Amino acid sequence: MTASNSVIEPTTDAGYTAEDIAREWAALRQTEPKLRIRDAASKLGVSEAQLVALGCGTTATRLNADWGDVIRQLEALGPVMALTRNTVVVSEKDGQYRNVEIFAGHTRMGQVLDSGIDLRLFLDRWAIGFAVREESPRGPRRSFQFFDATGTAVHKTYLREASDVAAFEELTGRFASSDQSREQAVAAPPPPAAEIPDAEVDVDGFRQAWRELRDTHDFVRLTHRFKVSRTQALRLADPDMAWRIRPDSLAQVLENVAAAKENLMVFVGNPGCIQIHSGPVHNVKLIGEWLNILDDGFNLHVYEPGVASAWVVKKPTARGLVTGVEFFDAQGEQIAILHAKRREGEPPSTFWADLCDRLPRI
């Protein structure tokens, strides 16, 4: 078994234990000491949650709780940093977990509506949680980390200097699981959903239904109704409602917004959580292959080679057309959406519409 090409199964049936994974990870860290845990998991062929679980008894405490209850209690931490990511984009926002709502129902949805931390939660996707204490060059780093059933991170909460450490320890004890073993069972990732052939889609009906939308939130129901994927929907749309732009257009968008001092909404998510930044952006920097926003209270990191496609998308609402820019990875998974930020009752920004029209088309 080698770190570069082995796949370690999460069950003892495969013959690999937590000790085997720990030994492989230790060897990998010898050769790549700065490798982040998510990338290490990918190289080892395991999940990130399995690597975190290796710290149970030392650096990690496995949690067992209703995740909605945990989110409700995070306000006690005071100011923290919320991190949500997917395969390509990482969003980091400072704020507090205030105005938390958890909605009843089979989908277990919720939201956090702080001026800093703004989240949409899909708690039926949350399966594993840990309280983590790590050493860093800046001293101890404490966090709550949540994963889906495959062991992929859906959301993390990091304490800041002004956070309440005593509250962190109290919540860790309150929600601690009786199981603190280093083994972590995870499910196999589901196979990607196959698109139906374009010829089987009622394109005329789909386009008409698109034009009859009255709320952007109805778009997901529209794709379900016509059984199309998100990128298939954009491809089959009327040409004046969605068009493809260059995948590297994100830098142009962010730089123009920063220069104009306009406000922006940046949605970054995965199947378990969507994190939203609303406001200005200032410090846009390209560092290697990563495009970054490095602002006080908001950091965005985008691995540019991972952006496979981008679209300008217009959706009718009761208040008029809303224009967004949507970005996707190579598997057609949505990795980020950008919208102009506007106050209730204000007309759409002409700056934003003009900027979207100027983006280089494919």
C-alpha cells in the first residue's frame, strides 16, 4: 500500500484499521509536511472525517447530537469564523451564529441570519461531527467540524481570539459521543446522476416555464419538474436568458466590483450548506493558481484550474429580471454564484447588468 495510489476502505473488512491509516498519513507528512488535511485524505484514498477521527482521545472529540441543536448553541461562542467549501471554492466569514432557525420537515433545513455569518443549512446531509483542538504556528486552534455520510466536510466553525473558549469546552462536553474510537465508518460516494438526453426534454415547455418564474428560489423546482441538471438547464435555455462565458471570468467580475466599490452577494456551497457574503470586496489577489479575496472578515479562495464552466443567467421575478453569474466544476456541480446586492425595493444595479453583458462569451 502506498500513499499515492492506495484506496483504504472505511471498514475492517478491507483489512485496514485506523492504525494503518495513521501510519500512512504519518509517512505522507514526512514527505509533504505542509499538505492540508483535505488534500492528504484525497492522496491517501480516505475521507477527511477519517483523518480527523484519528485524533479522538487527543486532538478531537466525536460528537453525537441533533445538528440543529448544535447550531442553535454556537451563538455562545461569540465572534467566530465560519468556513464552507466545495471542491474548488472556499468561503471564510467572520461573525456570530445569531438568528438561527431550524425548520421541521423531512429535509431538516435551517438558516443563520447574522450580518456576518449568513447560512442556508441542509441538515439531512450532516452525519458526522467533531470538536477539534489543534496546534498551529499561532497557538491552539479550536473548531467544530461537520461532515456528510461520506466523510466530506460540509461546514466548519473556527474560534477567533475573542471567542469564548469556556463555551467551546462546555459544548464539547455536552454533545460528546460515548464512542471516542479512532475508527470512523463512512459511506461510499453515490455515483453521479446521469442526465436524460436533450431530445427527451420538453424544451419549449421548459423555456416557457422559465419565463414565467416569479422567484429565483423556484428555479430548482423548475429543473426537477423537467428532470434536467443545472448545466443542462442553462444549455437548453433561451439564448437571451443564459449564455456561457469564459471560466476565468471570475477575476474580471471581482476586480470590477472592487474598483467600482459596489456591493456583491457571493454564494458558496455544497449539498449540506450554502454560505453567503453580502457586501463589498476590496483586496483581490491571484496567488499561484488561487484567486483570492483577502478582506477583513471575508476571505474567498478559488482554485482557478477547477472552474470548468461559467454562465450568465437571467431569472424572472416579481420585481423584474435578476442576473447572476454561475460557476461549475468539471462534474457539473455548482461551486459559486454571484449576484448584485440590492436593498428591498431598490431597482437592479445597472452597473451589475452592464458588467455581466461585457463578460467574454463562448
